Amino acid sequence: MIDYEQRGRVAVLTINRPEARNALNAPLRRELPEALVRAEDDPEVDVVILTGADPGG
């Protein structure tokens, strides 16, 4: 699952699979490009940060 959060002109995409150390699986490989297109299509977004959920909690 990709969590999408907008902070001002920054879109923060967080890979949220800490139990799998945020490894990409088939659903994530489909979701990630969709989230990037969403950010690209938003005129209010200038920067995209890609991060992963903390596996430690």
C-alpha cells in the first residue's frame, strides 16, 4: 500500500509494508506509478518524496 500525503507543494509517498521491510510486491508495483502520476498531474505539487514506513514500529 502507498500512502499519499501532500504537505504544501510536496507529495510524500510512503510505502507502507513494514512487515515486509517495505519490499515491493505486484500490487505496489501497480500503485507506485499511479501515485507518481497523481503527483505529476497536481499543479500544486513541485516535489515528490518517496519513503518507507518504519519497520521497527
